[in-house]
Amino acid sequence: MKKTKENLNMKSLFIFFIPLALSASLVTISHIIINSTLVRADNSEFILAGYAIAMSLFAITERLGNLLRQTCSSLVRDKESYKLMSHFSFYLIGSLMFVAFAVAYTPAGDFIFAKIFGAKASMVDDIKAIYQVLIIVTIFSALRCLAQGVIIYNRQTKWLTIGMVIRLAAMYLLSLFFIHTGHITGVSGALIFLIGMIVECSVSFIEARSLVHKMPEKHELKIESKKSIFKFYSPLMLSSVIVVMIGPAINIALGKTVNIELAIASYAIALSVTQLILSLFSYIHQIVINFYGEHHALVKKFLLVVGFIPCILVGILSYTPLGELFFEHVIGVSGRLLDASIQVFKVTMLMALVFPFVDYFNGLLMVYKRTKITIFSQGANFIVTLIALIIGVTFAAQWNGTIGAIGLSLGSLAELIVVGSFVQAIERKDGKVAMIQIKGLLKAGKNR
């Protein structure tokens, strides 16, 4: 990035921000395609609930695979380091597959889905069948991230968008096939996801392969061993495990509500729409990283301009007829599932209000190089979410999916409080240090 002072205005920030926002939103659309397919099944609540439970466990292994993107873009600088990263990736994928296969093909899976997630006995076989497909998705997802790390380092990020667009097209076509044939099961949703991931992985690897060929054999900033890669990867893994456990915790709690299938299905649908909106604002931290140092006042102004938009959008869809039209005709929800989904969606307004500001403060932690603090803030998110879920299930189990939205929103609020407090403490400390340095310089000037 440029270190020199540059002329910058709000328009410049939006030109930088909008392409990032659009590419992030495409990821969420892929899940909406799947959900809008599954809701068209005859027993949609049963199918959606099973798919959501399988996805919540799959998200753990996928997130650990996704960390290869950041690791690769940060460490791979030549052909030799790419070879080391590839070997590390295969070891990682192998480890993830070992655990996943144990869940998918042994009685351990029955115990996890039935006892921990609270799924009905009639749902367990279907959930395991879905999960057996999803673990294959993990392989292509991790390999995709390895390739995308190379692409990002070489600043050919347009290929991430191109790959995602082609992926969505493939998923949509397969979705139409299932809808027109009328054969829709939870496995159908997993197959749509798998085909999309294979397509995106292929596009990414074709581009990454050509970029690797152009890399030097050795670079002065090269990594020496797989151990050094793990040293970089492991802190990311620890913080990600904390975050990814929130989803399973919520689904476990929803499995103890009055109407399990309705609770899980309505929560999954409402959250998918909320995440679509929030994905448009998930790169505020990049604005902070790239521009805060020299343009902190403008960055703060940008935050105030865009920071409240997600909450406003959720509010409009929650309390106007537009929301019902969107859920019914775009998502394909109807009947009591429609009413329940909108009720859950209303509660996510708090999370929509908090999210941009959490992302802003996380960006500041990256600027100040204090990213270990995210472990504390994400830990607070998880603990508060867990407490809210326990209270909700114990005293208001009839609220069904709303309990999940309350837990998620309060957890996000706790994360904002913790990360905001840490950032303020850092800024106060840095301010005092700066004042001491200024006073020292003034005193030295007087002595001269």
C-alpha cells in the first residue's frame, strides 16, 4: 500500500469498498439458493432442520480449511514455499477428513447428532447422509482457499469474483433440476453445494497454477518448513474454533425447543437473509487497515455513513410488506414457516446494528497489531450466547427459533463491548506514550 499522503474522499472509499462488498455477498447467495430449493420440498421443515444441523458441524472443518487462504497469501512467495504450503494443506485436509469420516461413518455420529444436537431419532440417518456429502465439500473448499491465497498475493482478485459467479450459475442450474424433477431431499442441498465448490475450486486452481509458474524458484522472504507454517496457522485456528462453535451451540439449543423442526428451519432461513445483508458490510475492516493511518477522520465518517445501513435494511424487511414478499416469493417460504422466519428475522436487528462496528474495531486491532485480543472478544461472544441460549431454552422454549437469534445478537453485543473497550485502552495508552515523547522532545529543545 502507498505510504505517502494521498488525496482521498468518500467517493474513493466507496470505489474501494463496493467491489469487496459485492464479492462477499455472492457467497451468501449460494446458501440462499440451497435453502430456497429445500423449502420447496413436501416436508421442508424436516429437510431444512436436518440440513442445518449437518451444516453446523461441517462449518467447523470448513472454517479450518478456509484459513489456508490467509496463510497462503501471507507466506507463499516462491515455488518452493508453495510446495511446502501444498504439503501442509494435504496434511491438514487429511486430519480434517479423519475426524469427519469418524463422525459420518461410525456410531460417534449418531451420538453427536442425537444427544449433543438433540435431533430426533428419525432425523439422524438423513443428517448423516447429508454430512457424508458435505465432508467431500471440505476437500474442495480447502484446496480452493490454497489456490485463492496465491491469487490474492498476486493481486488477481478478479478471479475470485469470476469463480464465484460461475459457481453460483452451476448451483442454480442444479437447483432448477431438483425443483423441476420434484426430487428434493437434504442430500440434494449438499450436492448443490458440492458441485458449486468443485466448479469454484477448478477455476481458482487453473488461475493459481499459471501464477505459480511465473513465481521465482526462491524468494528472500521464504518460509523454511511446515513447522513455520503451523506457527502462523495455529493462532488463527484457535480464534476460529471459538467463533465456529457458536453455530453448533445454537442448533443444539434449538433442538431442545418446543417445535424443533420449525425452530431450526425458521432460524436457518432468517439467518441466511441477515447474513446476505451483513455480507455487504463485511469488509469495513479493510477500509480501516488501508486508510485509517492517514485518514482516520474520513474512515470514521465512512463508518457513520454505512454502519447503520444493515440495521435499517433488516428493519424495513421486518416491519413492512416488503419483507413478507421477499421471504415468500424470493426465498419460497409460506405458511407458519413464513411467520416464524420473519419473527426470528426481527430479532437479528440488534446483530445488524452491532456487526459493522465490531468489524471496524477488529480492523483497528489489525492496524495496532493486537489481533490476539480477538480471542477474548470472540470468547465473550460465545459465553454470552451460551448463557442466553440456556436461559431461553429453560424459561421460554416456546419461542423456538427466536431463542437462537436472541443468543446470537446478545453475543455480538458482548463482542462489541469487549473489543471496543480494548481498543479504547490501547488508544489511551498510545496517546499517553505519544504525549511523553512530545514532552521529551520539547524539554530537549529547551535544554539546547
